[in-house]
Amino acid sequence: MKANYHTHTTRCQHARGTDEEYVLAAIDAGFEELGFADHSPWRYASDYVPDMRMTIDQFPDYLHSIRALREKYKDKIRIKIGLECEYFPSMMSWLRGLADGAELDYLIFANHHAGSDEHCPYFGHHDLLELYLPSILEGMQCSDYAYVAHPDLYMRSHCVFDAPAKEAARQICREAKRLDRILEYNLLGLRKGKKKTPKGEGFYPHPDFWRIAAEEGCRAILGTDAHAPEQLYDGDYRRQALEFLGELGIEVVETFPMRR
């Protein structure tokens, strides 16, 4: 089965295209199942206004739109509704209530910030491995999430796969194996390539991270991480990813148990 569960919408403020355009692109690209997992809203303790996720007020429209598309195209593709969420311990009860009330199909764990984005900068732009590692290990303990998105995101800012980066990979992958957590091989990072950006950023998915994942016996899932409809035409990247993971002997899963 060809599926993708990491699809964004314009509500996150850094994607483009209508919700329907993503669905039509997925159908045209031969997907059998498409999951929307836009960046989760959060109920902040302050008046902080984020610039990379939907607001709570936008959440009902997100549900209404994707549910309508699920019904409209039910004979052509199966559509699931989820969210891509950090692990913010003080807000997890609220998130569970939101997910249960909306009858979401799944949640993805993405370690973008520690504690809250009110206080911690984005790990992809700031080399904060000393915060990234304990926060991802803590979040992986939470059973609410279907899988761990881009677990090697820290390599975007850390850049060099040195001893600390290697130790972080070892701990993340060992814990993923112990907890039976699926790790996402992120095709957005693959599309961006291995060349450093003008900001001096590194890249992910990092091959050395995934070599350690293979040594630890981890499972993987491919995630398109689409921020534009045309990114769902990712056949070359999927083949490249599957070939690499196959060479490493990593089991690639297509889907996972849903919340409902």
C-alpha cells in the first residue's frame, strides 16, 4: 500500500496549496491512503502567538475541510486526520482532550521545541543538542503518538556527525527499539539535499544516524512531510529512501494502528 501520513496545510503558515489540491495530487500520484497531520495548535499559558502552526480557532475549519474531502473522495482514496505535535508535558491533558473530542485518527510526535515554543527556539535553526536529546527521549515515552517524525532533525543545526551527534543517535535509536517506536525517514529533508544552506545548516535524514538505527534494530516509516501539493509526486525520493533503508536491513512499515 502506498500511503503518506505527514501532510500539511496552509494553516501552519509555511505551506501552500488548498486542502483539495493535496488530495488530488495524492490520487494522481497513486496513493491509497493520505493522512493530514498539520502542526498542532496549543493552548499557551501566555498570549504567545506562534508563526508555524494553526491557531485553536482554525482547528474546527481544519476538521471540517478534511472530513468533507474524505467523504467527497471516499471512492478514490482513504483520508485520515491527525496532527503533528511536540511533547509539551504541561499541555498533554489538553491535547488528549482535543484529539479525543475531534476523533482524530492519529498523532505524530515531532521534537521541534523543548517544553513549549513560547520559551525554546526551533531545534532546526539552533544547535541545542543538550536540550534536543532529553526532550525527544522524554516524548518517546508518551504512548499517544503513532511514530516519531524526523528523529534526526538535530543534524540540521548540529551539522557535523561528531561524537555528541553519534551518542544522541545511539540513545534515540536504542530507546525507540526498547519502546517499539517507529522512526520516520523524512522525505522533506531528502528533497532539500545534502548541500548546506546559506544559513550554514546541515541536513537530514542523515545516513550515519540511520546506520545506527539499523544496528539497534529500529523500524522506519516514510514521511513525505508535504508542504505543497506537488511534493506528493515523490516517487524518486521514495525509491531512493527504500533502496537505502533496504541496504541497511531496516524494516519499513506502511501504516500503524489508528487511535480509533
